[in-house]
Amino acid sequence: MSFLLRYAVSTLALYVAAWALDGISYGDDWWTLLIAGLVFTLVNMVVKPIVTILSIPFIIVTLGIFLFFINLAMLALTALLVADFTIDGFWTAVEGTIIVWAVNFVATIIATRTRDD
């Protein structure tokens, strides 16, 4: 996926998570969502590969389940870096991670089918 497509999908995924869950918020400003989407995209492109490589033993031992916690950490890191983007609690972050994963999954399927046609 190109950077702009990743950015758009990440921003959409964060919007859906904020819309579906009361514990995830980007405040009243839409630009906070755009900044959070940019930061989330960059975190997933730069930090996530490094953390994934360093976590290979944990990923193997847990049969891949640890990848979920890496995704959770990337979402939490985004909330830490963007001032008005907030996640209230661990379980809200877990639910948000599942929603973000689902939106990315659907977007990947759509992008793959569009590219193949």
C-alpha cells in the first residue's frame, strides 16, 4: 500500500474506533484525528517493524498472539504522542485495537481486489 492509502486507512480506522467506543476520543477538533492518523501510520511503518523483530521469540512462543499486543502498544504510543487523542483504560485499548485491525483487514481486502481487477 502507498503511504497516502495507509494514512487514509489508519485515519478511518481511528475514526471508527472513536465513533464506536466512548473511551477513545480525539476531542472536538477533526485535525487531531488527522494528526493521530499520521502518527499512527508513521509508528506502524517505523517503530512496529523494529519491535516485531525484537519480539520474535515471544511471537513464536505465543504462536503469534503477541502480535496483538504489539498492535495494542502502537495504538497506545499514538495516544501518548498526540495530545488530544485519548484512550481511557486498557480494555478500551484492547477493543480499539480489535476495531482498528478489522478496518485495516477490510481495507486490505478491498485494495487487493481493486488491484487485481
